[in-house]
Amino acid sequence: MSHTVTMGGMTDIESIERQNQHLTESNLRLHRILASLPIAWIGTDTQGRVYEMNDAAQAQFGYPVFEIFESCLAEVFLDPEDRETFNARLQDAIRDDQKIAFELPAVTKDGNRLMVEWSVMPMQGMDGTVTSVRLIANDITERVQQADRLKDLAFKDALTGLCNRRSFMDAMNTVGTRSPSQVCSVILMDVDKFKSYNDTYGHPEGDTLLRRIGDILGASLRDPYLPARYGGEEFIVLLPGASTDQALQVAERLRLAIESQTQDLHGATVSLGISTTDDLTIERNSVIEQADQALYSSKHNGRNQSTIWTPKLAA
């Protein structure tokens, strides 16, 4: 003879049905809330196959959910070189059943690149095991670009786009630390009669001239040679591995390029000084001072020429 168990006037079957109904209604409310969130989220199975996306995700990436349903998220949204990393992090979160966050770029349907902060949240099924994953895809492109702009302000010269003095000195430290016994040369150059140039043609024309010289240096030099604006009308070039003779060849090439490519800017010229060291770590400051002495000699001897430092210039 069977018995029906009651719970406060309610059978256990009715109680289970009510609990299931409540759970279903809660899930529906949750989905409606998630669907309306301005933050993009994507639901996948444990293999990373997409089965749901909210409106924000569809707008952010340009794909309607039906178009990529059951497609591998990494293959749709990520470049090939990032897919293995993404899938590995996804499986880490599932294995440890813990939320993790990481940054990887994504590509939208129309080809735009976004920097995305991915938050991976494993979701448990009724048996307590992870059966699905919900990912929040936070577009941080603007934040990253802003950080890059601030970095540029700190390490790049705003007028010419070259490295500024601070980043140049950092580069000298790096080269000296990595290759302390490597020969290294420095070229210091100065625009001839720049004050008179500004007085005659105006500061906007002076800025145009400096930008032109920066463009010439940037186009004429390749890694590992590093040009920078040292300050005012002075420019400096770091030449790791270059002997004095090699540095002189580079200096003359730059001098002639500037002379020929500034004819439309009233024929401006530069004077240059060259110095070489076998130990950049110890002689970082002195090699610049020597290049400055050689530069002064170029100015004193008629300008628009290159001079190699020798000990007699220090006298």
C-alpha cells in the first residue's frame, strides 16, 4: 500500500514541481537581466562553443547569435595566434572551477580590432559539475589607447614623434647593460643658426623644420640605431655596434639628406659631432659630452659638417 508524503499540506511531488517552477522563473528573470545589461556577455559550453549572447555582445562584435551558434568562440573572435592561449585559459577556469580574467585582442565581424578583458565564469549544473561557461567581454580598447597616449607623452617628443631625451637615456642604459663591452657611437647634431631661422621665418616655420629633420632621421635609420630629439634644436643618435668610421659615414649621410631635403625650408643645415666608446655603461655621460665637444668644433669651423671627437678637443 503506497503512501503520499505531505509537507505542510503539500505533497513532496507538488513541492518539487513548485521548486522547479521557481527555478525556471528565476532563470528566466536572470536571463532577462543579463540580456539587458550594457556589458557584453557570451555563454558557451565547456568546449567554448557559443550558445547564447546578449544584445550588447552582438552589437560589440557584430554577429547575431544565430550566425555563430555552436561555433567555437576563439575561432570566431580571435586571431589564430591567440586562440591557443584563450582556450587554455578557458580550460584552466573550468578545471579549477574558478573565475579568471585576462586580456586578449578580438576582431569584430567588420574587421575592427578590440582589446578585450575576458572574465571567465564557470557555471555548475544540478550535479555540481561545471557544465557551461559565461564570459564577460569588456571592451577596454579606449583605456589601452589612452594608456598608450600617456606613454607616448612620457617617452616621445610631441613635435617630431622621435624618442625624447628621457627614453633615449633609458635606451643607452639598456644597451650598456646588455652589451657592456660592445663598441657604441653617438652622433649629436644641432640645427645651424636656428635662432636666426626662427627670428627670420617665425616659430611655426621653425617647428616645421624640426619636424622635417625628425622625419628624415626616422626614415634614414633602422634598428638598432636610435634617433631622438635631445632638446630644442638638438638631435642625437645612438649607434650600437658602430665604430667611429661607421658613425662618420652615417653622420655624413644624415647631414647630406637634411641639406638636400630642406631646400624648400630655406636651405637649413646641421652640424654634427661624433664620439665612440667601448664601455657604454661607464662612459654614458662622457660619450655625450665628447660628442658635444665635437659638435662645437663643427660649429666653430664653419658649420654644416661632421667632426669626430679626439682628446685634443677636450683641451
